[in-house]
Amino acid sequence: MKRPASQRDGLTAEGIRVRYGPRDPLIIDGESLRIPQGRISALIGANGSGKSTLLKTLARQLPPESGNIVLDGLDIATVPTRELARKLGILFQERHAPGDLTVEELVSHGRYPHRSFLESFGAEDETAVGNAMGMAGIGELRHRLVGQLSGGQKQLAWIAMAVAQNPRYLLLDEPTTFLDMAHQFDVMDVLVRLNRDLGMSIVLVLHDLNLAARYADRLFALRAGKIIAAGAPDEVMTEGTLRRVFDVETLIVRDEARKTVCCIPLKRSTSGPQGSRS
């Protein structure tokens, strides 16, 4: 069931400047953006363009040097950790789980924000875990060991763990990387269901431009820590914008069946390689 939204709802970056250390170069320099409520947003850009850094900053994994991240009307830096975990589900690439955990046990870890330190696992938690595995399409894997899963199945199990938190926002860093095409569709279709059925606002970093155009409602294109373009896929996925962002020449084709656009890479642009950012 979708949650009703209020006027204070939203995830916003306001003039953020981000670097990894005090002597490191700026990666994000004064950027602002607003994540659309109840939509799927994708961050796109070349390697080193600042996509993952921006996502980590939105998730409070990396504090901005200046500027603010505002979550539902509050400076995210002031939100208690447990309350933040009830609002924000996060899946980055750096994650590990013991191989002898079952899928159900892994997904159950998503319920920690909803229980006090000594509170036992209750019926509400069991229902949430079962629903999360069902939403991710892995209910039949609940007793399988995580170490026995394929890459695509593991990704769905991690997503189910985040869903068990019952967050309003879900942030994912390259959730389809290293997956074959079938499992890429599995993952993206699950995210669509979470957005459509639960009203979850989803932000993800994607390298595959055609997946981004097909599944996202809004794209943010980055180059060297700057947002070069933002808008609907057919507004951002233009030959001119992709030349600026990736230094490549492309052919953009309209997919009338899915009411979106597709990108066909042609060659490297004669403008030369772009500068690198972390």
C-alpha cells in the first residue's frame, strides 16, 4: 500500500560540496538536486563522474563539506540513525554476508530499525520479512544458504533485506553490474514493483543507459561532479548531451512500443577524453 505524501516529504541536496578528505580535490562542487517523490531516478555518467559519491552523500555515508541533505524537511545530519534506517534503505556495492546465513536470516536483518535492543522477533517482523521476499520474488529461496545463490539471486536477497526495513526511499549503487541480461531485468522489474505498489522513491546509479531510459522516470547526467542535464529520459538522452557527458557519438532511437529512447554507441567523440573525478 502506498503511503500518503506530505508537503515536507522529499530528499534534496542543497549546494553540496563533497570531498573524501580535507586535502583531496572536490568531487561534487556546489550541486543541488531534488529527488522526485514516488518515482525512479537514475544517476548516469562516465566512470569517475561522481555518481556513487553523490549517492553516498544522499545516503549520509559521506558528509558534505558544505551544503545540506534534507530528508522529509529535516537536515539528514540531525536524524537519529535508527530513524534514518526506517526511512532510507541503502545498497552499495561493498557488502558481505556469511555464506552460511539463509536467505530468510539475511532478509531478517532488515528489521533491526523496528526493534529495540532486547526486543525479540515478532509476528509483525515475520510478516514484513515474508512480504519482502515475496516482493523480490525469492520466497522459494528462503531456506537456501546465501553462499549457494547465483549473483542475481544474491542481489534480489539484498534488495529484499532493504525492503524489510519498510523504507520510504531506496538507494542502490549499480544494482545490475555483473548480472546477465535476464537477471538485470529481474532486478529492475522488482524495483518497478516496489515503486508502483509501495510508492517507494528509488534512486540508483546505472551504467547501462538503455536500462536507465527504460525504467527511470528521471535521469541526472553527471560529468566531473557537475549535473550536466536532468529530466525525463527523452530529454536527457540526446546525442548532444551524451557527447558532453561521455565523449562518445551516439545514435538515439525512439522506442515507440515502450515510449522511451534507446542509445546506440557509434564511436568516441573527437573532443577527446574527459577529465577524471572519483
